[in-house]
Amino acid sequence: MPKITVVDFMRKVEKEFEVEKGTKLLKALIDHGVDLVHTCGGNAKCTTCRVNIDVGTPTKETQAQKDLFAKKVKQGLPQFGAPRMFLSCQIIVENDMMVSPSERFNHVIHDSVGRDTGDEITPDPVWVVLERE
């Protein structure tokens, strides 16, 4: 089973756990109590569940994520073009990963961490080769 290592922005390990291969990353993080905002419930709409994947970076992404990130870059947010940034709701765990959540819960900014997410990626994934550098 793949091991997920969650680190903070200084790469200090916060949690480590194993998940079944094929698990949606957001679901794994929620189920293991990782502090990660996921406002839209894992539907590739809000970008709050984004993570940097420092180890185990995927070689593919969903078309929904690609389109959303391209829109954000055009809006002047170049961080969405970073090669290791992903929406955890759009990633299937295949191998060991080291991830760092980008948006943590803050009661001043957020009403809640967000709605629960299902086991499947939504919208139905169309996979494309990752082209970010």
C-alpha cells in the first residue's frame, strides 16, 4: 500500500499513513484528519484543496484541473502553473507521496473546512499528460 507523508511548509513531517492504491488523495487526507480546506467538496471548482506534491508527483492530470489552473494563470496567479501543485480532489494515489497542503483552516477566512468528498473523482476524469515544467 502506498504511504502518504504530510509535511508542513518547512517539510516537517506532520502525519504518515498508508492508503489503498487507487484512493482519491483528498479522501485519504480527510479520512486521516489532515487540516486541509476543501470548500467545494472535491469537484475541481474552488482550488482550496490544492497541495504541493514533493515526492511521487503524478505524470498525468485531469482535464478539469488543467483547465482550472490555466484559467487561474490567465487571471494573474502564476502559482497555479507550478509543476508540483495539484488539486487533491483530482489525484489518485498510485505510489508513495509527500504532500504539503496549501490552504489550512482559518476561522477568520473560512466557515468550515468544507463538505465531505466521495471516493470517485468528479467531474468524471479525462486524463491528460502533465505538461507543466
